[in-house]
Amino acid sequence: MPILNKTTLLRNAAAIAVATSAFCSYAHAERSRIFQVNEVGPLGETWVNAGLYSYHFQRGKDLNDKNFGIGVEYRYSTVAALAVGRYYNSNRRYSDYAAFLYQPFSIGGVRLGAMAGAFNGYPRGNGEWFLAALPAASIEYKRIGVNVFFVPNYKSVHGSLSFEFKVKVFD
């Protein structure tokens, strides 16, 4: 796997941002039913989860795929939510998190956006708190849902596709 430097990462991020912007503009102009900019409106939903299942891209590293824990997500808007929780991470240590989920777009019934927040419990930084942002997708049906997070391989970060199954407990 090639090592990416900051210049390459910034160049790729800029290219993705331009392509996404062009696609969003085109899709919005065409008023596509598939791709949508979500309308902003108030909600008051509380969801709970039992942690994550992470499919790690580096399968030979003996990483923990079953990241059990407890988390609460409060979706206060059609496009935004706050989340806090604790789980047993991929390095077999406990991690805590506090995050903001922002999902202004949808494809079909899948919300798209990012999660940004503070995390701890990982070897990088000796378990101390650090900030991170991840692409995030969510799909919900009545009282059940799943959040999907993409974690890229980067330096000492082990990449994964992580699935957080959740249940709505309050409307």
C-alpha cells in the first residue's frame, strides 16, 4: 500500500470536494429523486446502540472486530445529531466518544454526511483524547437503524468499515 503524504492527501481531498460539489449542484438542479439535499427541521429522537461491528481492511493484524459498548444518539434535527458512548475498541481497549453527526444529503433513504468528535483509548496519543472526523451514512426504519462509518488506513490508524446498529427509544 502506498504511503500518502500531506500534499497528496490535500490534493485528493480537494479533488473529491470539487467532484462532490459538481455532482451536488447537478443533482440539485435536476431535482433528482435519488440524490437530495435534506430539508432542515426539528426532531426529538433518542437512539441507543450496543457498540459497533468493524470490518478491518488489514485482516492479518489480529484486530478486534466486535466493538461492543453502549452509546446514545440524540437526533435533534433532520440533518444533525449528538452522540456519546463507550465501546471496546479494535485494539482491545475501552474508548469513550462525544461527537456531532451532520448529514445534509440523502441518496434514496440513506442519510450522508460526517461525524466529527473527540475519542480516547487508542495507542496513538497514549490513550488520550483526540479529534477525528469520519464519513458517515445512516439508514433508519421506524424504530431500528444503522450508522456506517468509514475509517481510512492512515499511519497507525487501522482502517475499517464500521456498523453501529441502533434502536429508537424515544420520539
